[in-house]
Amino acid sequence: MLMDKMTEMVAHMVGIFHTTLEEERMRDAFDKFKALAAADPENDPLEAMGIEFKAKYTLEGFTPGLRYAEGSQVDPTTDISSPFFSGANYPILKLPPIVSGPNHDFPFFATSAEGRITFTLEPPSSVVVISFQDAYLTDNDMILLGDGETVFTDPSEFLTQLQTYQSIAVAIAAPVNSEMILPGENATADAITLHDKMSTAEGSTLSGVSAKILHDAEAVGLHINGEAVEEIPTLDDLMPAFMAAEDEVDTVEPTDDEDDGYDWPDPFESLAPGYSNTDLVDIDDGHEVVTGANLLVNEVIINSSWLDAPVFSVMGDVVNLNIISQVNVLVDHDYGTFGELIASTAMNAATLTATVTTPVPEEGEEVAGEAEDLALPSNWAVTRIDGDLIAINQINQYSFVTDDDSAELIFGSTNTYIGMGDNTVINLTDLAELGYGYDLIMIGGSMISVNWISQTNVLMDNDTVTVSGDIPVGISGSDNLLFNSATINSVGVDSYSEMQDNFASASANFANGGVDIDENVAHDSVFEGTEILRVLYIEGDLTTVNWIEQTNVLGDSDQVHLALENLETTTGATASVTTGSNATINAATINEFGVDSQVAVNGDVYDDALLYQANLIDTDADPLGVAMPALANEAVAFLADDMMGPDVAPEDTAIVATASESTASSDVMQSMLA
């Protein structure tokens, strides 16, 4: 029911009155509540400071440790099967717990009961680097500019052949294949087993394999393909001609005297009106097609100076092993018409050296300090490690590349560059580890040192070239490089002797919980001239492992048909083809820096070196070309505008391969076409 205007105004005023009355009542109640809360002693904020807390856990001293989570590495392509790489889970390194030395409550130095100043010394830490680097590249390009009648081979056929050659590389590898030496209870036994394998290893006797194995002192020095040399060539001297030409730079570097005459580039040139990036494209005269020229590089550099001392005392065994294994497998079958043959290069280069740090006096020269009365240490600092001390570098580099291209081309311009290969894949690891130095290191267990370098290159480069008409300027199907370079360089040489009584007694004291040495050790004659003796005791093993594995696998087989009857007259240019000129390179360097050491050993000494170098080169193509279709995976037809007719001589008939059964779309040109 609607109210009249006056009644509505009165009702509105009554409502406002009731609302204001309720607000005042709430305010009055709130003030009373506030007063009561202030008078309540239980809410006194000063009383809250007396609350007691209980913690279930107590903080302890810092204890470094290494934890590894179980995980899996996903293979980027499931259709690649390699005997070098399982493709599923990487091995997880199981490490023993690392326990720090005892905590000292006294400062850097204190005074002992005998009045001698007692110094404290921080214990060294362990170092572990595990790196797995994988590179996969499948570069299957297709260009169809002609009538599209050319049928190409399914790339899976050539992948199967490449996997076969990988298996052959495994079969001819060094006969000392072993899992990496892991620290722990079985470390010494595993290292001794590896030493036994080294001493009985023999080279491969597989037909066609050139293998050479060298032991101990014979392995020391510089060697190329099993032969001692004075110098290792550089990569600049070995690179394929195509890559060497790309590296040439014709720029003129200005000198201080000729700085004014140098034409410096304008950094703001690209901002000028009318500037176009197309001005920077420089294509040589003629038609150039590159289906090879792939570069695969695995490189590792380890510079280590982690832990060393001029004197060691080892209660267990000493195992010092250096192993280099290098394998090259090259399959290069060329059929048809080629220009001047440039032979491929397969080279295994190894350097194994040890440099003394103690200067050797010449005849008649007095040794510095020989006539001086060198004092013995008056003070010493001791620290200990309860458990093992480890320094491990495990590097695994793996590259797998297939470059399966197909093209049917018509040249209508004067200058053309087609790049269907020219891929570059690089894995790189560079480590620099600088650690600790002591005057005496006492080891309750064994001292294990293993340097392992394993390198493998596999290259399949089967090229087929047929020509109708004039032969172009150049067709290069070989000129490949397979290069393995391994260097193990030690600065500081160890000499071994029997265990001394004073060192053995001190080690027994440490094993029973001791934390210090006495003058029987500190005043040994080997420490003459040392003012403060720094001593490290390791309860378990001292394990040092540098483990490097490098593998390159490259499949690059090209099939080319050139129809060139009127190419030069039609386009005014000639054509050149590069189907080879691939380079697979493994380079590994281990530099260990230290000092000459005297090692007192209570157990046995296993000190050995092994160098294994093998090449399998297969360049004998079937002169009749019977197996040609099965070994070719790239087809390039060079056709001028008026060269599409079927009138081609039978001996130069273009090769027609089996059609692919795959329904997947082809990988359309990943390179540049200009």
C-alpha cells in the first residue's frame, strides 16, 4: 500500500532515529568491553614473555653431503638405437657419506700441555662433477623444383646401416671396457681388476682393422695411429678444404702506424634510409650445392690441482692408471663421376706426459740449500677426514647426426647457393678445480687415481654422382676428417717406497681415534726446511677419477644426378657439388698439477698406462655400382630449363630409389636457399 507524502517523510525520520540509537548503544557496549579487557590480568602482554617452547630437534655442526635423486633422461628420438648410448636412464653415482673432521672449540692456535703451540687446520672437501651431454640432429630436407618424378630412398634404410657400423666400432674398441670406478668398499678391488685387464689387453684382430696397443712406458710420449712422433698436427692443418676455405679471413687488421688508413665499418649503416639486408648476401658466381660439410665436435678440458703433498703415507694399496682408447670407423663408398679425389683423414693422436717439479742440477752445480743446516718443524697442524675423500669428474659426450636430403632442381639464375648440409653440433665441458696443499697426507685405506679417455668416431659417407653432359667445375665426395685427440699431462711425479715405522705407528694411532702426531713423524728428515708441518689424515680411501667418454656418429650419404648438357650456355655458369668434407672431432685434455711426491706404501703398487688406437677405413666401392641404391640416401638432380627430356645414356641413367612408406611429412629445407 502506498503512503502519502507526509506519512512517508515521518517514517523515514523514525528510521534514522532508530539507526542512530543502535549505533550509540553499540559504542557504549564496546567501551565497557574495552575497559574489562584492560583490567583482565590474563591478557597482560608482559606475562606472555614467560612462555616456554620445546624443540624436538637440535642443531649440530655443519656436515657436507651429496644427495642424488633418482631420475630419468628422455631420449629425444625413439627411432635411434645406438650401442654407445642406452637412451633410457643415466647411471646414478652412489657415493659414500662424507663426514667432516671433529669440531674444535679452541681458536686457530692454542698452547698444549708441553708448551708447544697447537694450530688448527680445516679439512679439505670432496668434489664431484657428473656431466652428460647429448646432441641429436636429424636434418632430412627435400626440395622439388622440377616435375617431381624423382623417387628417393627411405632414410630408415641408411639409419640401419649406420647402426651396423656403430656396432662394428664397439667390437674393435679397446678390450678394457669397464664401468667407471666408483668410490666405496669395492673401489680398490675394481681398480686392481681394471689394472689386470690392462696388462693382458691385446689389439683387435678383425679383418681390415689397423690397431696398435702400447703398455706402460711404451705408451708415454706422443703417438699418432700407434707410431711415436715428435709433434701433433693442429686442426688447422687437417680440416677439410671446404671448411678451411670458410675460415679464411681477408680482412686487414690496422696497425698503430696505419690506423688512419683503415676503413672502419659504419655501425649506423643499417639505420640509413633505403638500407636493405639483401645487400649483405654475397654469392659467388656459379651454382654451388652443399649436401655434406657437417661438423661434430666433442671437447673436454679438465685442469685439476685439487689435493697434493710432497709426502704420502698409504696403509693400503696404491693404484695409478692412465688409459686412452681411440677408434675411428670410416665408410666412404663413392660411385659415378667425381673430380680430383682428395683422400680422407682418420687420425688418432695421443699425448701422455709427466713432468717433474724438482729441479735437476747440472753436473758440477751445487744444489741450493745443500750446505745449509735445514731445521726440522717446530710446530704442526693436523686435520682428519672420517671416511673417504673423493675427487671425481665423469664427462660423457654423445652426438648423433643424420643428414638425409633429397632435391630435384632447375637452375634458371646465374648464381645459386643451396645448403642442405653444413650443420654444426658441439658439446663442450671446461673444468678448473683448485683445492688444497699439505706437507703430509696419511691415508688409512688406499690411494686410487684413474684417468680414462675413450673416444669413438663413426662416419658413413657413401656418395653417388651420375652426370649427363658437361662435367661441372668440381664434385667433391671425400675429403672427410675423423680426428681423436687425447692428452693426459701430469705435473709432479710420484716415487714409491716401503712403509716407514713412524708413519705406520702414527696411522695406527689415528685409526684408534687419535687427532695428533708426535715428533717421530714431525722430525722425519723428509720435512727438513719446513717451519710448520701441515698434516691431513684420511680414514678411508683417497679416490681421484677423471672419466671421459666421447662419441660422434654421423651418417651422410649423397646421391646426385647432374643433367648439364646446356647448363653453361643457358645460365652462363657452372656447377659445383660438395657431398663430403665432413669432420668428426673428439678432443679431451686432462691436466693434473701438483708436486713431486714420495709415497710410503704398506700394501702393493699398481702403476700402469695403456694406449689403444684403431682405425677401420672402408673406401672400396663396388666398381659396378651394384649396391649403389642401398647405400645412397640423398638425391640431387641438376636440371636446366630444357633438360627434362628422357634422352639420357643408359650408363648415366639417374638413380631411382624405393619410395618411402612413412606417412610423416618430410622435413622441409632447414638451410638457406638463395
